[in-house]
Amino acid sequence: MVAATDDKASKLGFTNGMVIQERGWDEDTDDDLRIEIEDAIDAEMLDEDAIDVVDAVVLWWRDDDGDLVDALMDAIGPLAEGGFIWVLSPKTGRDGYVDPSVIAESAPTAGLTQTSVTSLGDWTGARLVTPKARSGKRA
């Protein structure tokens, strides 16, 4: 029996053929969501040691994981032009909860813009993108 498993993965914008890198995996990550993402892209996600160019990064992030700006800078490295990062953090009241303001404040410092937030069961996702290049000449 096949359930409607792609709901969360499609909500995140993942489609067949995308190359996705996963960072911050730990025992507390949502394995069902991970499976949904891999089903949606029809491949396994790359680990954080991969050197491939990727369409998107899934960054599992908890309050005690360190400096989010540093993690975002590392996640930007392999990101293809037009790619995006989903910062997934535990929902309010769960171990490792990250205040949304931390993500909102870290994004611009890392050169990213937050475009949306979505609920994913026990996790919340914040979508971050690189700002579009400005047109026109620079002095």
C-alpha cells in the first residue's frame, strides 16, 4: 500500500531528480520525512562530506548545535545557483527547540533571505535562499 507520503517533501519543493545534501543528521531526525524526501527525489540524500553541487540542502538544526551562521555558510558552499536551504528545527516545546528569531537573524548574516516557514510534524522548516543578483552596473 502506498500512502500519500510526498505531501511534506512536495511542500518543501523537492522533486524527482533533484540532488539534495543532508547536514546535521542525528538520532532525533524525522526518519519518515527523510524517506519522503528520498522518495520524492528518487535518490538518497548526499551526506555533508559530499563535494557535489546540490540543488538544495536539508539542515537539521537544534539549539545546542553551535553557530548557525557558520553552518549556513558551510551549506551555501555546494549550493547550485537558484538552490535553497531548508533549516529544520524542533517545534516549540521539544528538545533542541530553536527560536525562529535565531534563524531569521542568522540568515542575512550568512547572505541568505528567509522566504517561508512550514510545519513538518515535530519539526519546523525555514526556507532560505540566496538573494537574486542585482541587475545594473556596480561602481
